Amino acid sequence: MSDAALWSALADPHRRAIVALLLERPRPVGEIVEACGLSQPGTSKHLKVLREAGLVRVRQDAQRRVYALDPAPIAALDAWLAPYRRLWNSSLDALGRRLDETSDDSDDRRESLTPKD
């Protein structure tokens, strides 16, 4: 599995929807087709891309093929995103502090405009 294959697989909204479904539990192809509203051949093509990227595993269950999410690539993706998440969190913290300061300033202005008895 290459990083490019992983990102490419997740770039498509239908494949992200399939990954979200498989996050809940493993599913046979028929359920994935029904839930996503795609044709069976279209769904199979998306599942092939996800399988080749290492995001899903498949097992045979009698006549059905059951797909499950493989957590290893998701963990690798999470590890890659960690520094960016820290950057995002620090930006959100700064925004929160700024909003708190603005709120305090607004409270002070409201108090000064409130008539005293």
C-alpha cells in the first residue's frame, strides 16, 4: 500500500461513504450496494480500489463476499495527520481565547451602558 494509493482511494466521496459504512461493521457487497445507492458493478469497482489501497479486507462467506475495514492504514493516516491536528487545535485555542476576550469587552460595554438606579 502506498500513501498515494491511500489518498487516491479516499479522494472519492463514494469510497469515503463505503469506508464510513464499514466503520460500523463488516458488510456483504449487497448491503453496501443498497446503502450507497450505486450499481453492483460500480460498487465492486470502488471496493477493488479500497482493497488495493489496503483499506478493506474481504472474506468469502458461502456465496457472499463480506468486506471489513482494515484499521492499519487508518492508523497510519491518523499518525500522519497528528502534527496538522496539533496545528489546528492551537489555532482553535487561539480563536477561543480571542472570543473570550471579545466577550469580556462586550460585557464591560454593556455594563457601562446599563442605567444605574
